[in-house]
Amino acid sequence: MFSPTIVTLAAEYAPTHTLSDGILVGLGFAMIVTFMTLIMLGRSTPMIALILVPTIFGLIAGAGLGIGDMVMEAIKDMAPTAALLMFAIMYFGIMIDVGLFDPLIRIITRALGNDPAKIVLGTALLAGVVSLDGDGSTTFIITTSAMLPLYLRMGMSPVVLTVVAGLINGTMNILPWGGPTVRAAAALGLDPAEVFVPMIPSLIVGVIVVFAFAWFLGIAERKRLGGSVDTSRFQDDSNGGSTVTGGAGTGGTGSSGGAGTTPSGTTPNGRTPDDTVPDGSDGGGVLVDVREDNSNEHAQEHVSLSEVEEDPSDGLTDTMLDPHRSTLRPKLIWFNLVLTLVVMVALVADILPLAFVFMVGTGLALAVNFPKVKDQATEMLAHSSSIVGVVSMVLAAGVLVGVFSGTGMVDAMASWITSVIPDSMGAYLAPITGLLSIPMTFFMSNDAFYFGILPVLSESAAHFGIEPVEMARASITGQPVHMQSPLVPAILLLVSLAKVNLGDHHKKVLWRAVIVSLAMLASAIAVGVIPLAA
């Protein structure tokens, strides 16, 4: 199991002591606290915080002019992910616009009815099933494409969608092909099956807890919306042939609702498209793109979910189910379905780089569905806002990663954490590792944790008779929290597609994710696959 690549990674993340370790540890934690405070309090956008906070702390740490090389090295590693997300957003945005997912939405609508609680449970179920492919980005794109229009039609908060999708995907992330389990096994020279299979009961417990959270969130939404919802307000508006489409999902034309406009250019409640309303207290404000069929002009409008609830006449049009949008291609539905299936198979088979798969898929989708060059340009422009938002955050995360690793903060923090555990606690290193995995995998990459910290902890645990496989199992229980990290591109994609502020997402998801992780750890200890004490 010890391939040259694994040995190289292990050596790369091996902690080393220097006289400045204490300073680097302090700066590392201070940088994390500063970043999270700015995001949670809404004092900065994630992109700005990801760029400026690490830059300031990197300069304080003595990076000097070398900080540029550190950042560019990290951005090189981020570039394939940025390309993947860019073309994945565009591809699925095109598929939404041409109507590929319309039948699925109709089926889901009929099955779930108008009960917010059932819709939230349906979100958890759909995201959980799609998470079986092991790719968070694909899961969030498909889940958001299918469910976000329903949330907007019902006046439900998109934050609930991101919380539920993020929780279930993080829980399912311990699948052996998901990444963390493979890393833990590789770092300790184990078979991934040895790590994962005994953890299946723990996985089931985690899924049950997530569904419980989903149910209570759905009940809360049902109460907030006043019980049953009058679906008559979702009927198509007829405003002189003008069709309104939304862009709160994957771009300008197909993933959300838009507020209808009257011939005079105002919305039904009298506001003009340029009027803005602050986001609701739950962070559920939605940025909606209003576009007429025969015009390339765009106007943007903030719609507060609480306002939608108070004014039923201002109904959100479900654009994915709008039978009149000009981008529909019903005659090409079988081509688009086969193309999407081929793309999905190529992703799972991992025979080609994921970014290249979506590049080819996007090229074919545009060429066949929009043969005119002008239409292709319009379609790409329609999704540009979503692409710029998520790709900029991914590349900005390269600044944080570059400073973390380039200045030695990650190594210093790993060394400090392993050194502060007293010998008297050695017999409890397995549950301690599980507890450490919760914050550590949130604040650092999986590679840094599994190849830098886990081997050191496992070596120490071996002196107390704790097996490496038991340490590996404990180390993956923090994944529900890890998936909410701003260092994970997939979660940036999720909040971007749903037009949810990252800080609002964190306020509602982090404590729930911690509970899911603790439930998984406790259940694993209860069934004996992770020892409470040696």
C-alpha cells in the first residue's frame, strides 16, 4: 500500500519543529478566528476575506515577497477544480434551460405535494442518493437544480436547502470512494474496506440524525409559512406575452424563480425591478435575475422570502416548469439525456480528468442545442454571474491554502496539537482523534490532516495497543463538519448556486454538523469498531 506517491505526501506533510513554531501556531489560529468572525458576522464577503486575511497574516509571519510564490503554487493546484466547477455549472445550467430536468421536477412536485416538511425530507433523500457517486460538486448541482425552484415557489428559505444538502453529503463522504477514507487508509497502509465496512452502522446513524434535522427544519418552515401553502399563486402570469425567468440557481435562465412584472415595468406589489429589499433575518434573501424573451437586457432584484410570504400576489414563477421559455428543446431531450448519462458515467469511471469531461459535454450541449453563435453567446452570458462567483471564491481559497502551507502554519499547528496531548490520555487516543477530526478537517485540508496529523497520532496510539485501523475509523467521523469548510470547493458551489451567504449557511449548519459527527463517533464506539480506551 505504500506507493511512492503516498510516501511523498506523507513526507510533505510531516511536521517539523522550529523555534518559531509557537508564533506560527498563534498566527494560524488567529487567522482562522479572524476569517470565521468576518464571515459569520457578515462583515466581509468570503472572497475578500479569503484574499486579504491570509495576506495580512502571511506578511506578519515573515513571508515577505515570497508570499506571491506561495499563493501561485496553491492556485496552480486549485486551477483544475476551478475549471471543473466553471464548466459543470455551465453544463447543468444549459440542461436546466433546455428542459432536461423538467419531468423530474414535475415528478418530485407531485410526490412531495405542497408540504414544506416533505420537500425538505425529499431534499435530504435526493442529495443522499446522488452522494453515492462520491462527488460533492455533482451532488450539489443536481440537488439544487431539482429542489431550489420548489423552495422558491413555496417561499421556503434556500438556507434550509444548503444545510440539508451539506449535512447529508458530508455524512456520505466517508464512502470508500469519497476521498477521506482512502486518504486515511493510504496514510496508515490499510485497505479502505477495513476502514469503511465496520463503519456502516455509524454511517446509518449519521444519516438518521441528518433526516431528523431535515424533518425538524421542514416543520419549522411549515410553521413559518403558516401551514399549508396556497398553490394558486404559482400559476403562470400572463402579462402580454412577456415571460419572466429567474437566475438564482445556475445562472440567468433556469434555476430559480423571478418576480413577475407588469406591462408598466413594475412588479405586482408596485416595486420596480431596480428596487432592493434587504435579506431576511434567516439569510434567505434570493438574488433574482429578470429577463424578457425578446430582449438581452437584464435587471436584478432582491426578493426577501419573508416578503413573499406576506404578499401572496407577488408569486415566484417556477422557471424550470415554465412551458413558454424560449430555451426549451423538447425535440432534443433524448440527446441531452444520453449526453448527461455519458458525462455521469465518465465522472464515476474516472477515465478522464473531470474538468475535461465537462468541457467536452458543455461544448457538445451548446453546439447541438444552440447552433447559432449568437444564441451560444447569450446562453454562456446567462450563467456568467454564477460562474464568476464560485470560481473567484475557489481561486481566492488558494491564497488561504498557500499561506497556510507556505509559511509552515499547518505543520506547526499539527505538531503542537499532537504534542499537547498528555501521556495520561494516551489510552483514549482513538476518541480523541475523532474529536480532533471535527475542527481540524474544517480548518485544514484532508491531505494535511490525514498525511500530517493522523500518522503521528496513530504511532503514539500504537504504544497503548490501539490498532491503526481503529485510528483511521475515528479520523473520518469529522467529515460532516469538513464538508462545510470554505476550503472545500463543493460547498462554495452549493451556496453560490442557491444564492446563500456562506456565513448564513455556517450559522445554521455547523452546530448540526458537529452533532452528526459526534453521533457517528459515539455509535462507532458503542458497537466496538472504535475503542473508548485501550
